[in-house]
Amino acid sequence: MAAPPFQPPSQQRRTEAATARPDGAAAGAVRCGVCGTESRQPPFRPPPPEQAPDLDLRPGEPVRGTMALWLQQCPHCGYAAPDIGRAHPGAAAAVSAAPFRALLAETSYPLLARRFLAWAHVLEETGALHAAAEATLQAAWVADDLNRPDLARAWRREAVALWRAGPPLDPEQTVRVVDALRRAQAWDDALATAEALARSRPPEPVAQVIGLERRLVEARDSGRHTLASALPPPARRPHVSHQRPPALGSSAGLGFGGLFERLRRFFRRGG
């Protein structure tokens, strides 16, 4: 990817899952693309975000509170994906392997986090490392919500490792790496990565965000901050609700090239 931000599953895929299917599945049901088990999956129509996203691009409310609906999961084999009716290439082998089964049985992890980690595991095993990083970061968001900072820090570090193991990252994605390191309290790595990005003379909006990240790292602040802190929008305007990044887990990396610049222009229009 130039690894992207996130995106809940599209309404189109949910609509397809809720209609009668030519493979004989009942209306409102989805047939798992890995094991063939039919199950009902809750429909999901993502509401438009009305609040600013976090620095790592977790969307604001009301989308923020809908994470339980972003992925489907087969109740039989455990395969998790935005649409389990369409098996990711190589998913069957990954799902049947011992590491995947062990992950599903890891009761020390929150159930919803395991769903995101299951999707991340399939993506990693099939070589989509940046998409796997996105799903792992989303597991960290679940840990944030459940007040599990130990897990949130660990999964953010794992997400960074996956991002760095994949194709080269663009400046905007590197900002998200810095944010993940900061929130994981990897202070030295976060500062070194931020300073290296600053020396590369990134676009002005990126420089503004990385400037905030450097100040937060120097202050040993591992808390949540929004993009509005670095790129203040008019209070009456949504921050990123009109952006339309690629689908979650896209092999293209969910890239959001020029996002910060588009946000800045968006703010100017609202001034």
C-alpha cells in the first residue's frame, strides 16, 4: 500500500451479500468462500464521519463506533474479511494452518480484535503486508477502546514491522508509522523516523503533521490526537468524511496519496 488508512467495507458489497445469490445461498446470507458454510452476516452501511480522524486516520464518530461491522467472519472456519463470500487468494491454506487456529483460540485477546488479527494473518500469509499492517492497527484500535494498552502497544509495533517489511512507504504513510511508534511508546524510533521524514522536505501539509508528531514525541505524549490538531479545519466542517480511500485490505495498499493536501484545500473552502 503505500499503506492506507482504513475503510469500512463498502455498501455495495453488503448489498450484494443481502440479496439472493445465484449459488443457492438464502437471501440475507453469505456462503464462505473458504469452507462453503452459509451464515447470516449483519448488513452495514457506514455513516459519514462527522468528527476529525486521528493522526493514524482512525475515522471520527459516528464511523468510529462501528468497528464490529467492518469485517465478516465465518462461524465455521473462522475466515474473516470484508466479504467472506470472496476468498482472498491463498486464504484457504492460511485458515487451515495451525497459527491461524491458535490465533482464534487465543482467549487473552478480545474477540473483536481476533477478527481483525485473523484478517491480518491471511493478508500477511499471502504477501499483502501493508494491508496486513492496516488490519493489525485496527486490532490496536479495538484494544484502545477496551482499555488494553498492553495489547494496543504490541499490535502497533507489529503493524509498523509489517509496513516496513512491505514496499517503500510514501511520506504520508510514514507519518502514520511515526504515530504508531509514538503511541506504542517507542520514543527513539518514533523521533528518528520523524526527523528523517522532516529532512526529506515533504509536502507542507505532511510537514505540519510531522511537526506535531515530533513535539508529542519529545513531550512523551502517547495519547490520541486528531488531524485537526495539526491541520485545524473550520469547526463546522467534517474533517475527512468526503474522502473515499480504497477498500479495506486492498492489495493496492489503501494508499491515500495527497490526502493531507486535499484536507488542507478542503479546510480552505470552509473558511
